[in-house]
Amino acid sequence: MSSEQPSDSQPSMLGGHVKYVQGAVSSALGYESGQQTKDAAVHEMKDAKAQSDDQSPPTQSTVLGSIENAVGKVTGCEGLVEEGQQRIPEKRGVEEQNGTG
């Protein structure tokens, strides 16, 4: 039961990703509980995403977005890839921002 979170704790994207990596490693080492841990992690990340969608879009950051995108690709986490892509600011309007347009 230690893999379950208390009912009063908030779902966390970071916690979900840590749990997902833990499950992936456990699966790779042949532990049957690895898939259960990954499933619980996906559930936690979906809950955290639903809460963040209700509040505000992710902070725009090219560096953070690129890191999330790369980590998501390495770990096989589609949600992290998507979140990373959402963080990277669009290139439109650069001329207006620089005063050259």
C-alpha cells in the first residue's frame, strides 16, 4: 500500500513522472509490480493535468519546454512531450516584439 498516495494529498506532475520512471525501471528489471506502478503514475499525471487545465496554461519557457520535451521522448511519456511543446513560445510576432515589423 505504500505506492498509493494518501487521499488528502494533491496529484503532482513531478511525482507522477518520478513514479512512472520507477515503474519503468521495475518493469525492466522483471518486477511484476512495475506495470502497476506505471499505471498509477499515469493516473496521477492525468489528475494533475486536469487540475492544471482548470487553473492556467503552462508557463512559457523555451528552455523548460525543450527539457520536458526531451525527457518525455527519452522516458516514453507522451504527456510530458505534449506539455513541453505547449511551454515553448510560438515564434509568431517576433518582428513586432523587436520593433522591426
